[in-house]
Amino acid sequence: MKQHQIHLFVAGLCLLVSAWATAADKPQYAVEYRQGVMNALAWNVGPMGKMVKGEVDFDSTRFAFLADRLAVLVPMALEGFTPDTAAVKSHAKAELWQHQDDFKKRIEQLQGASAELARVAKTGDEAKMRVTFGDAVKMCKGCHDEYQKKH
Amino acid sequence: MESRRILIWDLPTRLFHWSLVVLFLLSWWSGEQGGTAFKFHQLSGYAILTLLLFRLAWGVVGGETARFTQFVHGPRRVLNAAAELLTPTPLAQAGHNPLGGWMVVALLLGLLLQAITGLFANDDIMNEGPLMATISKDLSDILSGVHGFNFAVLIGLVGVHVVAIVYHRLRKGERLTRAMITGYRTLPASAITPRTSRGWLAAVLLALAAGIVALLINL
């Protein structure tokens, strides 16, 4: 390979990398990030729900393991809801951007609830786990009803 | 004017109506609750779907006032009924009037759409309809959206239905709620007593409807 061809190749590579770096700042990526967190939440809430609903046997150890994950995931979600994502097509209602303080407050309440759930799960008190879980998912639904559109 | 008391709503039709009222309220409540109260929403939805299938069959082979051919009419009779609605004279007719007949159709179709979309819906948290797994998540999301929007439509229809009943009571002195409870209305002596249907047929149809729903949710 001739020298100028190498230069051209390196220049092209630099361009590609810088284009990629710029793309990483796109609001689209914030949307995908928060959707990833939400999907991860659903992934972990699902089996807990099945236990609470009695569709599978209640396994306190597994429940506590999943509850710990929720406590980590919930505080991660808010980062992806940046105002510059308002224009990106997503499941977020326009109201979310008009009531950002309320939205933030709700996520913080859910943070408290998920931390409490993780704490309760460690005690092994199954009845209390059920109640605390029920309270937490009610918060999920309350916020979805307010700020999430289905289509 | 001479009048007499006649049976206009047979027992299956009345039981259908009031079971539906109770289940509608239960579905509303449990739907708002979501989360762990959701099992009631599901059961209530299955029961409503069962009742609707029963009612569709009952509309063909049931008592006379329950039959679609008896109360679904074209625009001219609907307009006449609408004009008559404004007068204070009570209707001399047993069963649904041509205007109310279309409300029955609207309510049945609205509830049917609600029950069917519910089977495919998901709440993005921990609950899903029994047939959600048979379709894509995107389609389930769309149907969940329809389920949510159509509920508002249903509330509107139920509201109009209830207001109409109150209007009939206040303006025309017709006690329609009592008729739906006891089955009887006092009508001019000239009114024809509608044919009722066999109770055992209703029981068979209801059992069949329940069987279909049971098969459906276990697909």
C-alpha cells in the first residue's frame, strides 16, 4: 500500500469514528437507553409478578435477587428522559415534558419503593414482600397511565 | 286509557343485563388498580366475553324483545323514534324503541371490541392477556391502546344510556329501570305481549359461550 493510500485510509477511519462519537450524543440514543432500562425492569418484574400472582411457586431467594436488581435499575431510568428527547418518536406522552417535576418526583418515589422492596425481600417475610411489591407496581402503573402512550 | 302489566324482559335477558353492570364496574375498578388486582380484571373480562357471546346468540333465538330483528331498524323508524322521544307521551311499545335498539348494538359491539382487545393486551409491567403471546409486541401495544381508548368510548355510551333512562323517567314517566329488574311494564291494553323464550335454552347457550371462552383463553 502506498503512503498516500494509508493516509487516506486513516483519515477515513478518523471521520468514521468522529461521526460515530457524534451519533452517540443523539437524543435517539437516550431514548434507546431508557427503553433498555425499562425493558430490563420488565424482564425482572415479570417473574416476580408471576410469583405474587401464584402462577409459579414463591421463591423468596429468587424474589430477593430480582428485587435487588430493580433497586439498581430504577434510579438508572431517569437519565434517559432528557428534554432534548421530546422530539423523538417514543412512548412518552407530551405531558411528560410539560410536567417534568412531577415525573421526576414519581421516579424518586419508585426509587424509595424499590429500595424498600429489596430490604423487605431480605427479611424473608413473604406476606410483606407481596404487599410491598403490589405498592411498587401500582406506582409503575400510575406513572404509565399519566405519561406513557401505548401507540 | 286501559292498561295492563305485561312481561317485556324475560329472566335470561334481565340476568344478562345486571350481571353485565356488575362485571363492567368490577372491570373498571380492577383495570384502574392494575398490578396484583389484575386477576379480577382478567376473570371479569372472560365473564363479560361469555355474556356477550350468549347475548349474540340470544339475539337470534331468545325472547322476542331480545331479538335483533325486533329492535334493529332503518333510519326512518329511528328518526321517528327520535322525534317521539321529545314528546312527553310514553311509548306504547314493549322492548327497545328503534333509537334505543341502536344503543344496544353500540354497547354490545363496544364491549365485544373491549373484551377481544383485552385478550391481546399488555400493561408493560407484569400483566398480559392470555393471547398476547400469539402476536407481536407492537401489535399488542396497538391493541392495548385501542383497549384504553375504547374504554373512554364505552364510558360515554354507558353515560348516554343512563341519562336516557333518567330522561324517560322524568319526561315520559316511564319506569325503565324497574322494568329491567322485575321484567314487567304497564302498557296500554292494546300492547301485544312479547313471546318469551325457554330458560333451558338460555342455560345451554350460556354454557356453550363459557366453553368457547375457555377454549379461546387456553389457545
